[in-house]
Amino acid sequence: FCRGNFERNMAHVDVVLNYARRKEDAARVLVCRALSYGMQRNFLQAIKESKKLLKLLGVEMPRSFTLNFLIELVKAKGAVKKKTDCDILEMKPMNDEKIKLAMKILKQGSIFGWNSDTTFAGLCYLRMIRLTMKYGWCEVTPYSLAGYGFMLAALGEETEAFRYS
């Protein structure tokens, strides 16, 4: 982050974006932009950049409303409902590089969300769970499982939460 010189960092991001040939290259530099906003404690702008970035990778995030959170919760519960603990532990590794990057962005988005928009943080955890159930494990999966367990506990579902914590 150019040793705290965020203006210089943003200028470098713009240069790289001008020369990026693929969506994936643009996405990687946009991660720097989102993280830069987060480092400056401009969490709402970091969330906005994260959403743009996720859309670029083909992962649409719903608007941060309670109803959308509840819909996403039902979808996540449906994704894990038929899986035993052994099924989850024995899932194949995630091979799709775009989805792996999306998982990392969702992890950062959840952190930005806890500082400014907790509904968005919850949406990030739930989307990570769904992506894991669809595409397999990656290095962010344990974080998403723990976050999912935390949310279930907060919703009063302690028995189910214990399974993921």
C-alpha cells in the first residue's frame, strides 16, 4: 500500500487497470483498491468496491437488507442440510481460480461489514458457505464455517452452530 501513501496506491491501481488484459488481472488489482479503502477505515467504500469486484467475477451479492439476509440464510441452510460432517470434510478442493478469489474477497468483505454493515458481513459468510458447498474447499473455507456457526449461535440455533464452530 505504498507505505501508507494511499493516493499513490490508487494511482498505481489506475495504471494497472489501464493495462489489464483479462478480467482476472483487473480483479486482482481491484482487490488492492478495496483493501486500501479498508486500511483507511472507509469501510462503506471498501464494501462498494468489493461488490463491484465480486460482480466482475460472476458472484452477485444481494442488497444488504434483512429480507435478503433471511433468503440467503435459507439457501445456505439448504446447501448444507443434506451433508454430513464427513461429507463436508471430504469435499474436493476448489479448482476454480475466480471462485477462490471471490472467496477471499468475501472474507475481506465480511471484515469490512463487521465495521459498518453487519447485514453485509452475514451475507458474505452465507455466500461463502454456498460457494464452498458447490465448488469445494479452499483456504477461506474454515473462516466461512466459523462465521456461519457464529451467526447460527446468534440466531439461537446453538446445536447447529456447534457443528460449524
